[in-house]
Amino acid sequence: MTLRHVVAALALTLPLAACSTEEEMRAVDPSGSGDPAAATSGAAPTPVPDGEVRTNGLVTVLDDGDGPEMCLGAIAESYPPQCGGPALADFDFGDVGAERASGVTWGSYALTGTFDQTTFTVTDAIPAALYDVVAEPEAGGLEPACETPATTDTTRTTPQDMDATLAAASALPTYATAWLSGATINVAVTEDAAGAEAELRRTWGGMLCVTTVERTEADLDRVNRELQSALGDALLTSGSYAPDSLDAQVVFDDGSIQAWADETWGEGLVKVTSALQPVEG
């Protein structure tokens, strides 16, 4: 198996993920968009940790008969599950927490070890049943795009009205993204916010905020595909969860991939996070 790519949907109406096949993603030519900002500044770096690293909490370890792998990307919700990732060396499922079905063994573990870009050599493995999870506050949703969202007609606030309005928003020529903050519809466009709001008021009388941003949904989608093509299997997930930005999780980054992304697409557009973290001390 290889690392699965997951492409998060760039339309932010709902937290869903849209997947692309590996062939579709690798068929993208970053230099063929015609956009000067699309020109890459060189090959993406491939950093290797110079010491021990650990997973960011629990990850799935799966062995379908070809040896254990650490699943850092998408996991198919089947039984048994299906996923892939770096091969594991010096790993034992142990007597706690592993499940077995149809020739597949899997379980959740917090792992520490060394990584050479191909194999993760385990020095410590804590099964989920023995892992002390520190509760972290859940990330809140995006805030409304304006301080005082206005309501114009309470008779046009049904779920059907909302669906029609979100569809109308995505059809706007300068559409960037949309999201919900409670009952408020928020829409971002690249220009003429007043005109966009007038169009959306044809179907929605509830709370509405329309704001302007720099990049359209198509702009972010283009950069997202260029990112996928450039990083290959080093990229675990990528997508837009806020206006004018992309989030990308890679297997490991020591800061060099973030620096490369800043140089390639402009500082602040792509935020890179690393699935493997250096062990401090």
C-alpha cells in the first residue's frame, strides 16, 4: 500500500472531503496554469529527521499480511479497515488492543522511533488502552464575517432557502468560499460584495454576511493541485478550511517544506503541519 491522498473540499459549506485519484492528481502540471504565481521555486524538499520522532497522539497500525504499516493518512471505514503508510520495523502488536479479521491485524498506538522517509523504526509503542490522552478543547468553527449579521425576511429562512442560497453563492463568478456560523450564512467573494449580497437576498432573508477576500475557490483549488503534484506521497491531506488559505499535513517537516511553500506561493497561503514531531530532549 502507499500513502493515501485526501483532498479536502474547497467549498467550505460543510466539513466534507472530496477525494481525487492518484492518476488525476499526478496529471496536474504546476507550470501549465498560466498563472505567474503558479511557477514553483524548485523541487519540494524531502527532510529526514536527525533524531527520534513521535506520532501526534494515536495512529492506526495495520498489517494485511505484508508487514505492519503506520497509517498517517486516510483510513477506509470498512471492516477490517484499509489504509497505508510508512513500513514499521521492530514493532509488535502486543497483547493489548489489537484486532484481527480476514487476515488483517490492526490497532491504535502512540509511536516513537526513527524515520528515514521509508521505514519507521519503533523504539516505543503505547497501545490506545494504555495511552493517557490529554483532553484538548475542540476547535471552534469560523466566526461570522461581519459583526451584526442582518435579517431581511424571516419567511425565507427555511433549510430549502439555505440550500438554494449556498448554491447561488457557489455560482457567483467571484465566489471564494462560504461557511455557516450558527444560522448565519457567510459568503466570501473577490469583488463587489454589495452585488453578491443583492443576488443572495433573492433566496435568503435570514442572517447573511458577505465579505471580500483575495483568492477565489478556483485559485485555491489550483494551488492545492500543484501542492499535491509537488509533494507526492509526502503529503497526507490538503484543503482549504478558511478564506485565503490552505492547510497541508505532511509526514514530516523540519520547517523546510513550509519555507518552500512560502517561497513558491507566497507567505501565509499554505500552512504546513507535520504528522511526526521531533522528540524534545
